[in-house]
Amino acid sequence: MRRMMLLLIAIVVTIGSILSCFQPGQAQDLTHRVGDYRYPAAKIESGGWGGANSASGSHVFASMVTTDPLDDVIAYYEKKLNVDLSKKGGYGKSMGNMNNIFENNYQGRPLSLRIFQQHTKVYSLLLVVSRGNEEKDTHIYWSMTYH
């Protein structure tokens, strides 16, 4: 429960930083910085970067939206990250001291939600994919922080 609360706090803080940092002139550069973590059919709605090295950015984040079904988005990121995002509330260690944290907590709720965190010695990645049962869009939040 404590881990879930910390995760929700981190998401709220990160989303707040999205709203305060994005400048429209950065759109093309942001697309480049997000790279292939951008879901191919997604539109980047907001995002930004920052950190000690403003030339490369030690933290990059983006909020994206697509009309593609949630299952297609999940399949893309499962392949990209080589993980199974159907896991529920799990924690696992992979090779090379890589820690993966999963949350698949939407049973009986009016939305589908997947939260994935990956932590290595080099970076920390956060991926949140959601879609309300009555919504026409799948929402993707992605962030990468380099250590």
C-alpha cells in the first residue's frame, strides 16, 4: 500500500512538472528526445526535459494520446521493453541489477490502467498507460530520468 501511495505521489508530481515545463517551440525537439519510446500512432500533447545538463536533459517526459486500442499500445511497449505488462502488483529483478515494478490495478473500475517502472544504474523509466471504458483515446505518460 505504501509503495502504491509513493507511486501515485510521484505521478502527480511528474504530471505537475509537465504542465509547468512544456513550451510549444520545443515540440519537434521533444519528439526527437522521446525517440522510439513514442508510441508510433500517438500525438505528443505535452512534455519537456530538464536537469543539470540542459543540452541533453537528464530528465525527459511526455504525455501522449492515441485512438489505438489499449491492447495495441500495451503490446508495443511489452515488445519495446521486453516485459509482460499484464502482471499484477509485482516486483521483479532482471539481469544487470534491473528492477521492474508492475501495477495492473483496475479490476472492477471504469478504466484500464497499467503502470510500469524500470530502474537501472543508468536510468529510471516510468510508463503509465490508461483508457477509460467510455473514452475514445488511450493515454500514455512516459518519463526517463538518467542518473
